[in-house]
Amino acid sequence: MSTGRPPSRRGALTPTLIVVALVVVGFIFFANVWTDVLWYRQLGFVEVFITENLAKIATFAAGFAIMFAAVFFSIRIAYNARPVYAPDSEVRDNLNRYQAQLEPVRRIVMVGLPVLFGLFAGSAAASQWQKVLLFFNQVGFGQTDPQFNMDISFYLMTLPFLGFVTGFLISVVVIAGIAGILTHYLYGSIRLMERGVFTSRAAQIHIAVTGAAFLVLLGVNFWLDRYSSVQSNGGRWAGALYTDVNAVIPTKAILAVAAVLVAILFIVAAVIGRWRLPVIGTAMLIITSILAGGVYPWVIQQFQVRPSEQTLESEYIKRNIDNTRKAYGLDGIQETRYDATNTANTGALAPDAQTTANIRLLDPNLISDAFAQLEQYRPYYQFPKALNVDRYEVDGKIQDTVIAVRELNPTNVQTNQQGWLNQHVVYTHGYGVVAAKGNKFTADGKPEFLQSGIPSTGVLGNDSTYEPRIYFGESSPEYSIVGAPDGATPREQDRPSGKEGEGETQYTFKGNGGPNVGSFFNKILYAIKFQSSDLLLSDGVNPQSQILYDRSPRERVQKVAPYLTVDGGAYPAVVDGRVKWIVDGYTTSQYFPYSQQKSLSDATADSQTSSGRAVALPNSTVNYIRNSVKATVDAYDGSVTLYAWDDTDPVLKAWQKVFPSTLKPYSEMSGALMSHVRYPEDLFKVQRELLGQYHVTDPISFYKNNDAWSTPADPTVSTDVKQPPFYMSLQMPDQQKPAFQLTSSFIPQIVNGNARNVLYGFLAADSDAGNQAGVKADGYGKLRLLQIPPETQVPGPGQAQNKFNSDPTVSQALNLLRQGASDVLNGNLLTLPVGGGILYVQPVYLKSTGETSYPTLQRVLVAFGDKVGFAPTLDAALKQLFGGDSGAAAGDSANNGQTPAGPAAPTTPAEADAKAQLKAALDEANSAIQAGQSALAAGDFAAYGDAQKKVAAALKKAMDAEAKIPATAPEANPAPAASASPSATPSPSASAGR
């Protein structure tokens, strides 16, 4: 008896291990699902999670059931129809061997195979859940296509669903048919014999029914292809062209009818047992499809259309133009001829005085380092690479601002302090908004801040008028544990103290920002989700703890509105006492008839995305886009609010029927929020990409393609990438006052990398939605296109940059600025239609070497026609450009005579050597300060004392070196540590006073 026990134990162990493994996998799956439920429920969007997943489950179940039933019954029918004997003993013996091998697992195979195919089919069907929901909740456009006169909703919401269903059923019939035929063969109903193929009566009926079903579905597919032709992008222009209308569409109808007729012949053959007619019909269908579906359209295209293409395709090109402009929101564009002058007349800017005063000088892509050095305060804070341009009312006037939030960067904490507790419980949030005037700077080239400091102060508010803490942002940690019972000691690092001699302040999160993680069960779930045992065991998690995760504003909006394509950039604004991230969402489609398709990733790529400062849209192709949703994400508690911005969009209306409680009307937007809404950048990029061709509305000119435009390359970078659009306050020629605009320019079409860099067009999108609660300004979203006559020969951005670079006076002055190992950085090149022509403005920044250096604005370049101006201020440069009097004052006119004039002559070798010694000494002092900070944090007071001695010695060297520099010597390259105030890693005494 004892010899039999070990196998019995081993036999019991294996099922036990399998069960345990299944339970573990199942619980992990449950943990991920239930934590998602908790996340959506806390945010108030559990309806989205339930509806989306029910739709996926329902489509999966339908797809699984249809495929399973078809394959199962096909196999079952074939098995039940197996003959009792086979006519050939040798073949019978071979099949008997196969059948004998299969018999022990036959039942498993006959169920397992349908289950396997059902799983694949269900997964494929579930991925199409959006098509299913749109079909059952569709809303009409009230517009029809020009070919079939069907409502546009048929193409966007009905046809995709029907195409999916037809394709899916064809796959089901094919797979089930193959499974049935193989079963018939395996059990002798089909035989390969010397005299041909033997087929039993049951097999013949089975094949006939399968063939008939396939042909009926093929006929339906042919019929639907008629409608799909208006969505085609296979020709030179999108939509059904002459050949499609006159050859392809009629032949598709013929093939659809022929396929159904042949299907009827298969049913007849199954009844009478004669196969000649269906075989002949199938052969004729194949020949007809080749001739009518391929050869005939080719003949029409080659011998009828090609010789007279311009005439025959004119009607269909016009359809393409009209529908493309309609699908991309270009049909309401206002086009104006702009006879620009190249002559810079004295006083020319007088009519554009308000625009001139608002010209932006701060480049949001270059001054991040300046924000960091002047406003970061602690190494665990950070600013993004690219800041944002917005506008605020200051002293009764609208002021363009460059704005950013001071976000958390916990990875920059000292290495010995980067434990789990610090990363997830102590360092949880950033602090405060920092904003600077866009059109002004200080006398020494620094940003002129409107909002700054810790505690936060400025015209946007202070710590008592708005909530400055940033728990949700673009660089937030993966997750943080916040919250505590009333009276508990705060554990979160809050901010540097605002009082002399005091240390860091502590804080406890008081909002409702994430699911509760205080219960033991929830701890287990989130420990599994984030694979962290610390989350389960740490005393940093208490009964009132909340867990904050999925904290990127774009990610949060995408999760609660999965039907949207989310804009690549979210931007912060102080709204009603809170910092809100504003995110734009788009409804898109690739099924709009006669509309040209465009890749979103290609259309939105520019120098910003290539440098990593911005995010390009996903690599998907669309031919319809609307900015249908404006979303806000609260930076403190992460709450998401979706507003139906384009409430006339039928696609959005359909999704509102699917998720009825998730969107609010824009009439509920506050006036403060409305004042910070702007025209979305990625939509504008897509529109300008299409407008390069589709500004031409005459089909003959469009056919010739002799007036196509391109977006110019960014002349401030070395790579050949498109120039990004720019936000600025600008008064277009037909406007009575400036408005916040998003702008871009056009040059002739770039062919093989070559183009004449002259300006052909200037596009501006009105981004001013007003400041009235729930009321959208009439002008918002208005696209204005200035068309510049080619004979005017206005320089493009590339030519303007070349003029700056090649001008002898400018070149000599910039070379002087570069002395002392400094870098000269060209800011964004702005294009403005003012003074009756085109004005180019480019700020020039100087950045010295060193870790704590940052760019300061030192000069401004301007160009008008062939003339160039270059001065320490924009106001002075414009006066140069317009003969001593531009007619308007720039925003920095108060800096005239105060801004350092820069080096008047090259420094001597002795001066250069003294400056190098000064810089080295200051770098040495800065390194010693950082070493002292590290020692102090580690509690090593001996090392801290040594570091302070090194600081004193280094400062003595710096003073000795500074004494060697003549007092009259120009200081083109101030030492970074001397000019950075405060530094990124201040000493304890310096930081205590912040």
C-alpha cells in the first residue's frame, strides 16, 4: 500500500497548484479592475467605466457566441453526418487510425476549437465597441453627400458598423466552413479518389449552404462598397471620382446582384443535387469581378479620363474641396487680400499701437531655465521645458503672460533621502503659479514677474485667495499617499517657510483627490496594483489616507472621455481661486465623404514636438475633426469637468447619448474660466496643414496645383522641421481692437526640400472667448487668412532670419555678446501684419556657461521688408527700423536707456583672464555650498564646517579676481551664480527668508 501513496500525493498536488495559480491570477485581475472602479467612482465618472466595459463585454459576448455557435454546429453537423462505412478499405484504414487517435479527446476538441476561435472573434469584436455604440446612438448631420444624397451620419456612424458586421460574418462563415469540411474529410464524407472527389449528400448540402451564406455576405459587401467609394483615398483626390462614379459604383451593384444569384444557385444545387449551375455561376462571378471590377475601370481611367482629366474630374475635385473644408472647419474662413508693403515708413505703426504695445518678447521655450533659477527655490521643484502663453487682466488691461506652475520633482531629492516614504508620503505636491509679462523684461534682461515667490504673491492672487498646491500636473509622481485624521501631525513637505529663521512647513491634504486606501482590503489591492509591499506595511498609510494616481491632466481626461482625441498640451490658469489645467478634446472620424485624410502625428509635428517640449497627436488618420470638448482638471484635487464646447457637433451629440451625465453645457462655464479658453493648438496645426492646398477653391486651379503653400521651417533650429504656431495679442486688419490670436504663416510649396522663402499667407485664429459666464464671444474661433500677392515679394521667416544672421552690424554685436564663452540664443521669430506690411520680431538671449546659468534677454531684432533693426529694447529697435519714429510705443519702452548696452569693444586678455578666474571662483563657491547642504541634510556637521571654510576661501578668490576687472569694463557675461537669485540650491540662511 505504501508504494502507491507518493503518486497519489503528486497527483493531488498538481491540481492544487493549478487552482492556486488560477486564484492568484484571478485576484490580481480583480485588483486591477476594482481599483479602476474605485478611481472612476471617486472622480464621479463610474458611468463611463461601466458603459464602456459593458459595451466591450456585450460585443465580446456577441462575437464569441456567433463564432462559437457557427464553428461548433458546423463540426457537429459534419460529425453526425459521417457515413457508416467508406468505399475504399485502404483509405478507411488510414482514417480509422486518425479517428482512433482523436477519439479520446474528440469531445474536448469539438468544444475547445469553437471556444478558441470564439475567444479570438470576441476580442476582435470588443475592439469595435465605439462603432457599435455610435450606430445605436447616432445623430443626424442634416447634411447629405453629393453622390448618394445620404445623411453624413450614415457614413460616420452606420456604414462603419455595417462594414464591421459584414466583415465579421464573412470571417465566421469561412472559418466555420473550413472546420466543417475538415470534419467531413476526417470522418469519410469527403474522399479523394482516383476518379475524382467523392462527396456524401450531407457534405454537399453543408458545402452548398456555407457557399450560399458566403456569397450573400459577399454581395452585401459589394453593395456597401458602393457607398465606401465616396470615402476612398486611393486616387489623387479623396472621394468617388469620375471612374468610380461611372464604372466602379455600377459594377459593384452588378457584382452584388450576381453574388446573390449565384448564392441562390447553390441552394438549388443543395436541393436537386446538381452542381453544374453553381460551378458555372461561381466561375462567371470570378470572371465578372476581374473584368468589371478591375479591367473595365482601368480602361475607363486610361483611355477616357486620363486624356481629359482636368475636364472630367472638375466636378469631383469641387466635391473634394467643399467637403474637406467642411470636415476640417475651414468652410467659414475669412480670406482677405493683403497688399503688404516692404517700405518701413516713419510712423507706420501708429494704427497698430495696441498690437505694438503687446508684442511678446519672452520666448516660453527658452526662459524655463530663468524661471527655474529665479523661482524654483528647492531642488525638488521643477518647471516644464516649455512654458505656456495666456492672458490676464492687469490694471484694467489684458496682459499677455508666460505662465507655469512649480511642479514636484521628487527624484531630485538627496539620494540618501529617496526612500519609499519620502517619494510617496512626504514629497507629494508642487507649489504655486509663476507668471511673467510677455511684453516686458527687467533692465538686466530677466522676466518681469506678475506672480512669483513662496508664499505665492502677485496680481493673480496670494495663498489666501487661491489654492497654490499642485497635486495633479504634467510631471506628478506615479502615486502619492495623502490625507490624515483630524489633529494628526502633518507629514507632507509643503513649501519653504516665508519667515526668517523658520524651516520647511508641513501640510495635510484636505480635499477629495483619490480613492481611500486606509482599509486593509484596499491596501492589498493597491499594493498589488503598484507592486509595493511598503504601501501595505508602512505607517504612512492611515485610515483616512487617499491614493492619488493617474495624475497627468491629459491622461485623466482621456480616461473619462475615451471617445476623444486629447490635445497634446494642457495649460494652467488661475480660475475662481483654483489652479485649473485646461485641456482640449477632439471628436474625430476617418469616414467623412469626399474629405481628404490626414495623419494627426504628421500634421502636428513641428520643432516643439521634435525637441520634446510638446506632444504630437497619435499616429492615426482622420478626415473630420472638431474641438468638441473643453475640459478642466483641478490641480489640487484632480477633479475633471467636461464641457460640451461645440454643442452642434453630431458626433459629440451621439456620445452624449451614450454618456448622458458626463458632459456639462458650456453655458455653465464661469466668466473667469471663459477668459482663459483659447483656440487649440493641435487643431490649428491640422487646419493649417490642409489649408496649404485647400485655400484654393477653384477646381481648375486646384487641379493644376500651381498655388499650393507650405508651413515654413523653423529658422531658429538647425533641423528641417516646421515652425510652430504662436499665441499673441494681435489686431488683424479688419478688427477694431486686438484679440488673443493663434498665428502661423505660409510660403510657397516645398518641393524636394526647396522653396522660395517668401510670404504668401498669414493665418490667425481668434482665441478670445470673452469673459462672460456661459457666453461664447461671437468672434471666437474665427479663422482669418491674409493672402499676400506673390508679386509683392515679402520676405518669409527664413529670409528674415538670414537677414538677421548676415547683417554686418548685427553679426558684430552678437560676436561681442558671445565673448566669455557665452551662448547667444535666438528666440521665437514672430510674424505680425502691422504697419501695412509684415513685421518680424525676434528676442535675443544671452546665456553664460555653468549649471546655474539662465538666459537673459539682451537684444531685440526686428525686420520690415529688407530693413533690419537691432537694439537693447524692442521700442528702440522699432525706432531704428522706422526712421526714428515707429508711431507706437512697445511694451518695453520704459527700459530705453536702462538696459545694458552690451560690450562696446572686445575685452583685453587680462580682463578675460580675470573674468575667467571670477567665474571659476564662483563655481567653486557654489559647489561648496551644495556640499554643505548635503552634509547638513545628512547630519554631518564636521563636513558642513569644512564646506563653509571652502565657501569663504572661494569667495575671497572671487573678490580678488573682481578687483582685477576695470570698473568701466562692459559685463557681457555676468557670472551665473552672481546673477541667479535665488539659486536652485540655496543655502539655509538664504532660503529661510523666501
